[in-house]
Amino acid sequence: MNRIACTVTIFTLLGCAAPAQTVIPRDSIRPSGVLAGAYQPVPVDEAKVQDAKAFAQSRLPFLTLVDVNVAYAQVVQGWNVKFITTGVEDGRQVTWKFVVYRDLDGQMALSMAERL
């Protein structure tokens, strides 16, 4: 037996050989089906969307947020939740777009608030 074959045999017998590659199903590595780095649609009644709405409301007391019309989530070092909502401002119906960031410790920040 040549030297290379002997070395490979010894490593294999000692358990030092590289293990077979394990295939992990793609859906098992994405929380809530959201792909890291890209905004993906999420249900407007999802907890993280409602939490983001409540946080945005707390930062804009002159505005009463009513319904979230559409929402998207982005996995970053935490979450970005982007949503469009209707609300009431000075007695008139208005539409706003928000992005709320939630870090890994659960702290939230209003990244964007834009009246449409």
C-alpha cells in the first residue's frame, strides 16, 4: 500500500476523516419563512407587525394609527418591519409608511416615518 493510501486509511479508521456533508432543508434556516437581507411580505396581524405599529404610535402622539394595509419584514441583525398604515390626523384620514427596527435585545427604533 502506498504512503497516501495508508495515511487515508489510518485517518478513516481513527475517525479523523471529514464527515459526509449534511443537507439542511432551506425552510428550516429561515425564521417565519423570511430570507435574510430581503424584505418579504408578512401577515399584517403578525405579532412583530403589531408591535412595530404600537411602537410607531408611541412615537407620534398626534397621529392615531388604525389599520396596517401591508407589511414586510427583513432579517438583519434583528428585524426591520416596513408597513403602510392608515390613520387619523387632525380629523382626516391619512396614510403613512414606517420602518421600525428591532435589535437582537428587543430594543426598537423608528427608522423611517413618511406621510404618503
